[in-house]
Amino acid sequence: MIEVMARRRPDFRVSNVVAVWLRHVTAFRRIWVVDMTAILMEPLFVLVGVGFAIGHFVDNISPGFTYQDFIAPGIIVGNAMFHAIFECSWGAYQRMRTHEIYDAIIAAPVNVSELAAGEVLWGATRAVMTTAAVLAAAAALGLIRSPWAVFVLPVGFLTGLVFGGMGLNFASTARSSHSLMLVFTMIATPMFFFSGTFFPVDSLPGWLQPVAWALPLTPAVDAARGFTSGDFGLSQVYAILYLIGLSALFYPIATALLRRRLLV
């Protein structure tokens, strides 16, 4: 029945994407006080604990940067990654399998492409929330040196699109909610540490540097660092184009996998 209904709705309607997004906004409003703790406090603890405690013992991390200045943009977009990939992997899986919310959405006049787009858009929205919160906290701590730092917000949005699409890929193929833990232990956490957040990528062994530069979080960190320092150049332009390309890659794959999961 669901498969027949989905086949009768091949068109992509932005209004349906917004409707899916609004459903998630409504659900978030019920728990926002608790969620805001994770959105702001966790990265703030890392920023203060690592930046000001460990950073006290670190000199010359990169020309023109204190250690606190260096890690701040990486922590900002790194947490954008965590929130987007969590919302579109663990959160999407719960909506898909445990609460059967996806069945209700597909039964309404919404097709799988629109559902996937709404999910990824919501993941990007969560990424922007934490980007704005941690950026404001970093600014209050004196770690933001340029007014161009406001453009970290669209970098956070692009990061959310990339990792929202990636997370939905995992949710669409996961056999159980337990298997989704590997997304964080084997993918998100290593990227957080090896994407230039806490040390320059060029300090890694030569054979590992190309791998680190190819990681989806690395261009986000590079672009954010360029904006927060005011030192924006071609490297950051390439980084933004890479993020756009990755978001355009992950979304159709997620849509295809989600369609196979829901309609088979």
C-alpha cells in the first residue's frame, strides 16, 4: 500500500519538505531546554578544558594563532557535525523503526525524496543551532578575532547538510540501533580528532595527510578557521566547494537507500 502511494507522488514539492522540517521543529520545542544543554555546554566544556587548560602548555601551534584561537573553529563545526549526524542517524532510525513516524509521513502526501530532504534540512538546522551557540561562547571568551566569523554560520549549515545526508545513509542501512553506535566510535569521533581541529593536518605523517584532507570535516574546519581569523583565501573557497559537492553527493544516495528501506 505504501509503495503504491509513493509511486503516485513522484513530484518534489518544497512545501512538503518544509512540513517534515516543521514536524521536527514542533517535537524539538517540547524538549529544547534539555537539548540546549548538549548544544552549548558540551562543546563549551571542551573549549575551556582543552583550550585554556591544555593550551597553557602548547606554544606555536600555528603562525599567528594561540592554541585557544586555533581549536575554537574546529570545536564549533565539529559539534555541528555531531549534532547533524546524530539527528539524522540515531534520531532518524528511531523515527523510522521505533516510533513508526516515517510510515505516517509517507502515508500522508509526502514522498521519500521530500522526507529525506526534510530530514537532512532538520539535521542542518540542528548544526546551525550549535554553531551559533558555540560561536557566541567563543566570542565571549575572546577567541574570535574577525567580524568575518559570522560566515561560520553558513559553514555550519553546510556541515549539517553533509553529515545529515551521511547520517541518513547509516540510518537507512542499519540493522539495529546498536549498530549505529559505530557511526560515532568509528567515524565521527576519529574525524573530530584528525580533521585539523586540535593540531594542523600537516603535522600528521605524510601518508596520512591526504586522507585527513579528504575527510568531510576537514574542509569545514579549514573554512571556519579562515573566517574566525580573517585570513580567508583560496583554500577556504575550495573547502566550501568541497562541502557543497559532498552534500550534493550524500543526499541522493540517502534518498535511494531510504526508499529501499521503506518500500521493500
